[in-house]
Amino acid sequence: MTVVPTSATSLRFVLTLAVAALCLSPALALAQNPPPMPPRAISVSGNGSVHTQPDQASVSMAVDIVDAKLDTAEASVSRSVRDFLAAARKLGISDKDLASGAVSVRPEYVWDEETRKQKMVGYRVRRGIVVSLKELGKLGDLLQAATGAGINEISPPTLESSRAKSLQREALVKATQDAQEKAALLAKTLGVALGPVLRLSADDGMSAPPVPMMKASRMVADSAESGNSGMGISTGEIEFQANVHAEFELQP
């Protein structure tokens, strides 16, 4: 049997106590200084919207021709685009607001029941145009000019506002105010004071732009009428929307 010297036993005892103290010290520190409690808070959402009359539009259109002869189809497309661009310039629309795309050409086929095969009948030639219209009052005249020039595809115009950025910010301000008012009302109801904002997030966006309403069978107005009134166009309103999510501290 081996006898451990007293001095060695004492040393080991001291080391054991030191290790135990190190292990207990974090727990003792937590017991003496518990982590702070999270602040009492309230979360709310706020909504804001602004309405305005549109004052400009984006119009996409195209001329699409199918003919047995490629050169005939290309000539027809070129003539329609050239005539429309000339008419648009007469309306005061600048070249920078007239974007005409490249010409696309592809063979056109039909199903032949007799041969049970696809039969080529000609060529489809297509060219698109996008117009940024800065004066909405000229929309009717623009559509008439397009149909008069032989443009045979016109998408519903997208109505816009030249003040979109400032109106979107106005909607955001209203949404923030709405969130703060809701939080203040809830705090008052609970009998506590509303403290500072702890978190705030926002998202904004414009509602689907209105599609101008046009009277049926009036894509080409009577010769005695012109403009939006002659086309029976009603533009409606654009709505800009914003939403915020806020968290406020509640104080006694």
C-alpha cells in the first residue's frame, strides 16, 4: 500500500476546491445579477393610401401581318410603323418617347387534312412599339392615329402619375401615423404610457393601375370627334398604398 504524503493530499484538496469555485462562480453571478427582463411592448400595423388622377400613360402596340410573300408582309409592316410614327410626332410626342422594336419574321403554317402535314402558307412579320405618353389628354388621339396607320394590336394603356415617388412617400407617412395612433389608443386603453418605438419595418406599393374605360365599338371614333371624349375614355384614379409594422415600448 502506498501512503500519500500529507502535503500532497493538502495540495489536491486545494485544487479540488479551486475547480469547484470556478464552476460555481458563473451560477452565483447569474443568481446575484439575473439578466434584464425584456421591455413590455406592443406591436401594431399601420396602413396609408393616397389617390390621384393619372396624368400620363404607357401604351404598347404592334403591327402583325401574314402574307404569302415575305417582301409584301415586310413592306406592309414598315409602312404602318412609319405612318404611325409620323402621326405621333404631329401630336407632339418626341422621339425619345417612341420606342419601336426590331422586326420579327417567322413562317406561318396550317394543318393540311389531305396530306396530314403542316403546310406553309406564308410569313408572319411583326414589329412592336411602346409609347410613353406624357400628356394623357392625347390618349384618344394617339389610339386613333395607331388604328388609322394600320396598327392592329393595342394593349390596354397603363395609366401612371408623374408624381408617383412623392405620392408613395405621402402614403408611407400616413401609414406610420396610423400605426402610432393605434399604439397610443391601445396604451391609453390599458392605462399605461406609450414609450419609444423599438422596431419599425415598412413596405409599399401601388395598387393595380386602372385600365381606361372605353365605349364599345369606339376604337375608331367618328371623324367629327377626336381626343379622349371622342373615344369615350374615362381614366379613373391611381391608388398608392403603404404598410408599416411597428413595435412600441409600454411604460408604467
